[in-house]
Amino acid sequence: MRVALFVTCVNDALYPGTARATVRLLERLGVEVDFPAAQTCCGQPQFNTGYRRETEPLVRRTAAAFAGYDHVVTPSGSCVAMVRDNYPRIGAKAAAEGRGGELADAAASLVPRVRELTEFLVDVLGVEDVGAWFPHTVTYHPSCHGLRMLGLGDRPRRLLEAVRGLELRELPGAQECCGFGGTFAVKNADVSAAMADDKIRNARSTGAELLCGADNSCLMHLDGTLRRQDDPLRTLHLADILASTEDDPWSPS
């Protein structure tokens, strides 16, 4: 089984620790992970801002970078949703405009092989207890892409519930958006900030030490709000929790 890590722009630039945690976790489970150096942005920022034609080269590049792999795994539901939901649309639109079906073929070859991390763990590897140890109180925020577009359901929660030492506390209003939404946070800053305040208020009410999620873009948005409020609550990606063991424990930076 050939498996590639799709690191994503946000993790590569701002949260490389999450990428390393993903690799440590998968290797602990017996998966050999490759990192295709040709990968770049999946094109989500461009596409969501209305630049469809400008996204097309990134679709081609991403498909080429991950050609030949059985599974492409990423700790980012939003980027998986971009590939699985929007790549076929981009390819179909290009074909309809008479520019050939090459882009549609590239998208079709990649889409069924791209997996969000919790999907890969539960559905492909068939594991829920990954041998993690994390003696902290945690509340979990399901990001919109994972919740609504990918239908991750309770996979992340099942993985968290199997972690030794972890106390999972229910997040009120968990299914409500955190307000990030990529360029939404830039174009609608006041609304975005208000939505983050609501999410933080609910997370704070749980008394948890950490607010966990499966998308660092959402966690970045929420962590910025927390730090501006000088709040002791901190955010942490699910992969960092699942990679933590008694021999290799997570420690706050």
C-alpha cells in the first residue's frame, strides 16, 4: 500500500508539527508514508474567491504530484473537501468550455484516493484505538467541511474516546461554524469574529484545557481569538493528540 502525505499549505507554513505528528502516528500503525515534494496548494483559496480558471493549474499539479499512490492522506478536512467536491466541477467546466477532458480525467483519478486522516484511520486501517496517551481534558470542535461536506460523523470522537487518560467534554453548539471560512474571515471580519467569540464562549464553558479540531485553519482562527483575549484555553489538532504516547508525550510549546 503506497501512502502519501498531503501536508496542505497551512500545515506546511504554520503548523509543521501537525504534519510530523501525522507521520509519527501512521508509522506507529505500520504505514510507510511518502512526501511528494512537488505538492503545493490545492487551489482552495483561489477557487473560493472566484478564480476558477486560475485554480486549474493547481488541480493538474496536485493530481500529478500524487499519481501512483493508493491513498493520499491529509490532516485537513477542508482540503479534502476541495479535492473531492470541487475538482470534479472544475474539470467538468473546463471540458464543457471545449478545453478538453484532460482536467476532468486528472480530477477523476485523484478524487477517490484522497482521505482525511480520521477517515483513513477508521475506514482504511480499521482502527479506533491508535495506542495514544493524552492525560488532559479536551473538547472537540467539528469543522464545517468535515461535518457537512465529508460526513466524518463520529469518527474523530471515536478516536478521541479511545485515547488513554483523555477526558472528552461535550462542546455546546458543536455543529455551529467557528466563523473562519477561509476568505470569509477576511471579507466579513466582524461577523467572523463574532462567530469565533460564540465558539470560544461555548468551549470555555466546558472547563477543558484544550479545544481540539481536525482542521488547523479553523483552530488558527480560534487560537487567535483566545490569545487576543489572553485566555488560558488553547487549541490543538487531533493528530497531535493521537500521536502522543507515554514514551513520546505531547507537551505545550
